Amino acid sequence: MIQLKEAKKIYKNGRTEYPALNGIDLTIENGEYVAIIGTSGSGKSTLLNIIGGMDQTTDGQYLYDEKNVSKMNSHALHLFRKEYVSFVFQRFALLNQYSVYENVEVPLLAKGIEKKERKKKVLSALMQVGIQDLYKKKPSELSGGEQQRCAIARALVMDTPVVLADEPTGSLDKNSGIKVMELLEGLHEQGKTLIIVTHDMDIAEHADRIIQIEDGKIVADTKKN
Ligand SMILES: Nc1ncnc2c1ncn2[C@@H]1O[C@H](COP(=O)(O)OP(=O)(O)OP(=O)(O)O)[C@@H](O)[C@H]1O
């Protein structure tokens, strides 16, 4: 369970302060499918980054299944991310110096899984997202949709309980966007917590719960029946 209590984030640049989150109280149960919406600059990405342990609150608390993530140092945060969170972020999800195959293999190497088993898992994940023929390419040689699918393949092998996606269909054509959403929703159907940030109301409507934030505060929280 994800629990934020009065979570605040203030970015500082010299003496200037930029409040991004102004007291977020939020509980997301394990296995929920949530969309976070809001205007540009409202704090959506900041909130997602905090939930994923990529950034820390400046005030308030973040608990994940009773673990106090807001008190973790950078090493503990690294371990938290590795065990619990997969990111499907187009901008910085993939390592450009590695091939598609290697990008999907990296988390398995980190877990110490042996080579034969790694190969089986990587190929199976690439097949599931339909980019098995592109396994030798570098991410920069892929289309936006293919990059997203590669990031989803990595999320598949990581098998973490939480999957976070920031504008997963942002720069994709309609069909690639539909494919990416189907793959993400497949992860949710496996029981994972799926949280997506999106500008697109049509995409948000897929989720079981829509949270709207404005000026770093939750202004609406709607669950489907
Ligand atoms: N590193 C930073 N330093 C200073 N201010 C920042 C930083 N990152 C974000 N901000 C500010 O925090 C606020 C929230 O930013 P955030 O990226 O979370 O918004 P967002 O809702 O995801 O926006 P968008 O939809 O445009 O991506 C904005 O006012 C932004 O300018």
C-alpha cells in the first residue's frame, strides 16, 4: 500500500523556492489502477517520482507497506526501487549505450539470475510486447512506440509490484498508444499496482480511479464503481 501523508515537495534554487507538492494525502491500495491528471506544472511528475523513490518529499511522510520511504537514504532508495518499482518513462527509461536485449536483461543481471534463465525471460518479454526482431538495436534506433514497448518488456522481467508510467502514450500515434495501454493494463491484470500520469482524458478513463491535482494539491479523486 502506498500512503502519502501531508507530503510536500519544494524545489530550491538559491533563495528561490518552487513549491511543487503542497500537502498530498493519498492512499493507493496494492493492485489499484490509477490515473493522475492535471494541468502542466501541477505536480504530476513530481508526485510520480516520489512514489517511485526517484525523488524525496521535503516534508510529510511516504510509507510503502509500512516502510518509511521518506526517511530512506540514497542507497536504501536504490534498493527500494529495484525491488518494488518499474518505470515506463519515455524520456529516461532506457540506456542508450545498450541494445534492446541488454536493456531488458539489466534488471535480471542485477538480481544475479544465471545466463540461460535470463535469455529465456528476456526473449519471452520481448515476444510479449512484439519487438523480438529488434533485439539487437539501440533504443535510439527505435520508434517512440517501440521504445515504450521495450520499457514495458523491462517492467515485465522486473516483476515488481508497482508499475509507474509517465505520459505512456504521449508522443505515440493512436495505434501504438492503444498497444502500449493494452500491455500496461496486462501488467495490472497480473495484480500489479499501475499508476499512470497523463494529459489525455481518454487514456485516464481506462483507469479505475482518477486523481486530479492542481497547484500541488489533490482537487478530485474519483473511483469507478
Ligand atoms: N528540478 C526542479 N527545480 C525547480 N522547479 C521544478 C523542478 N522540477 C519541477 N519543478 C516545478 O514544480 C512544479 C511541478 O512540476 P511537475 O513536473 O511535477 O509538473 P507536471 O504536472 O508533471 O507538468 P507537465 O504536465 O508539464 O509535465 C512546476 O511548477 C515545475 O516548474
